[in-house]
Amino acid sequence: MAHKKPDPRALRSKRVLKEAVISILNENPDVTSLTVQKIADKAELNRATFYLHFQDINDLLRYIAQDIFNDLSQTLTPLLEVKELKNEERLLAFLDYFYQHRKLFAVLFEGPRFKVKMHEVIKEFIQQRRNTRGIEKSDDLVSLDLLAASLMGVILWWIKDGTYYSSEYIAHQINLMYQKKP
């Protein structure tokens, strides 16, 4: 059975609706200020087009979140496979992604399901780093859940309150936190 190619018009409509939401949230990060009409106007589409693709604003936000997780995975996977990259370079690429989308992440982190999914993504990132470095599970290692929670806490603080710090500075500070002391 052949897969049906996605309709380019539908892909374009979804893309411009997503861009409209991001643009509106960049102007005013209060998600409650989003309306279908505002999104449609910003996207230069009509409300019927919005409802052709999404049930409501929350459906569109879920679509945007899933798109971000897919994009984040595509961005990070190649970095994790290159053994020559230093840990701080990998972490910097990871943080740069968050910084680039910080306003959107600040809004999305308000949703509990987003936090749970992001926690899982960060755990996978840490586990893949451990696998690449050949680190085997042992009692001396901090649990993935604790590392993911602390890293997520740092990222959340950074994108909401500490954006005046560069991603290089944050990556260096995180590396300092997790270095083994003699």
C-alpha cells in the first residue's frame, strides 16, 4: 500500500499557523490571549482553514510541541553520535536550541504534559551521552531522573529568568555541577 503524499497546501497552512502562534507569543507570552481569530489573522488565513487542521488552540499547541520534540530529536541525534565532540559542545548545542526557542518554551513549560515529555527527552539525551562515552550503569552514577530534573530546572530558570546568561556560560556551569570532585 503506497503512502499518500501530504498535501503541500495543508503543510503550508499548518506551518503558517504555527509561525503565527509563535509570533503572537513572542509579542505577548500569555497563552490565554491566544484566540483562533488572532492566529488566523496573523497567518493571513481564515478561521475555517484553522478548523480544517486543528480542533482548537490546545490542539494546535500540542502540534507545535510535538513538532518541537521532533525537531529537537533531529538536531541532537547527530551530535550524540559524533564521538569527537566534547561534552560541553554537545550540551551547548542542546542549550542553543532552547535559547533559540526560549519564548515558546517558556509558554509550553506551563503545561504539565509538556514537562513530563521534556523530562523523558532529557533523560534519553543523558542516557545517549552515557552510552556514547561507554559509561555503564553503577551505584556511583546519579540517577537519570535526578539529572534530568536538575537539568530541566536549570533550563526552565534560564529561559524564564536568566536569559541574560549566554548558552556558553550555562553549559560551563552545568559541566561544573556534574564534574567529579577529587
